[in-house]
Amino acid sequence: MDRIIRKCLDESVKVKRKILDDPSLLDKIKQTASLIIEAYGNRKKLILFGNGGSAADAQHIAAELVNKFKLERSALPALAFTTDTSILTSIANDYDYAGVFARQVEALVEEGDVVIGISTSGGSLNVLKGIEAAKGKGARTIGFTGKDGGKLSQIADLTVEVPSSDTPRVQEAHITILHIVCFLVERELFSKKI
């Protein structure tokens, strides 16, 4: 058991080391934070969505921004389109599951908002449709994916591709990167001292 634990931790560290050693990926993290900071400066909001563990990550990051990450501060507008089971199931039932995010984008996204779609494969149809709908409304779109980025990397304005195809390692890196983004947003908007 110890060997398996060490192996899993080592794999996670190796993926994060690859991110740390990739200047273009570090720049994409800065760009993500800058887009969100700009949106908040223009009184816009952040929308996040994904499936499974990525849905949980979307909810987690929305909570960090609405409540707080590290600083006592004003609440920031952020929504995860994965939290309302009545909306999700009614859209899936009346239309299809592929439209669960696009329909919410139609109702709630405005020009200038930032929309983050999370898909470790880059190929989740509902995430792709949600990003396409957001682009159609004039939102800035960011994809969070794994190694090759899939179709999401072709349609999002910016794509953060974790250099791994191992879903758990990709998800661990996504949450680490998104925590860094939360830190940068708070620091820029509320205190450059942290």
C-alpha cells in the first residue's frame, strides 16, 4: 500500500513540475487571472461548468470567489452551472443532456462575462456546446483540459492544457491552477500585500 501511495503522489508532483517548467502554460494561468480580473473590473461575472469531478471543481471555485479564498473582502460574482438539479434535469429531460450548459448560458451569460468550461478530455459535448453558446453571446471563454486539449482547445479563446492524459492527475492540476487564479484575483482586486 505504501508503494501505491508514493506512486500516486509522485505522479501528481511530476505533472505539476511539468506545469512549473512550461513558460507558455504559466502565461496561460496569468492570462486566465487577467481575464477574470478585467471582467470583475467591468462589473461582469465568472461562470464555470463541467461534468463529474470537473463539476465539483466548478462549484468549488465559484464558492472560493463568492465567499473568500484567503482575504476578508467583498463577494465576487461567480456561478457554477452544475448546482441546480432542477435546471439540469429539466433541460436534460425536455431537450437533451448535451444542452444543459448552453441553455443556462442563453439565460444568464452576458457580453464581457468570463466562462470556464472544464473537460479533462476536451471533448465533453455539453461543455463544448456551452462554450460555443458563450462565445455567441460575447463572453470570453477559457477551457481547462488535459494533454491534447481535444475540441475544446480549438473553440475556447484560451485553453489551459494540463500535460497529462491521466484523469485524476489532470483534475488535481486543474484545482491547483484554479486556486492560484483565485489567489491572483484576490491579490489584484483587494490587496497586493498577500
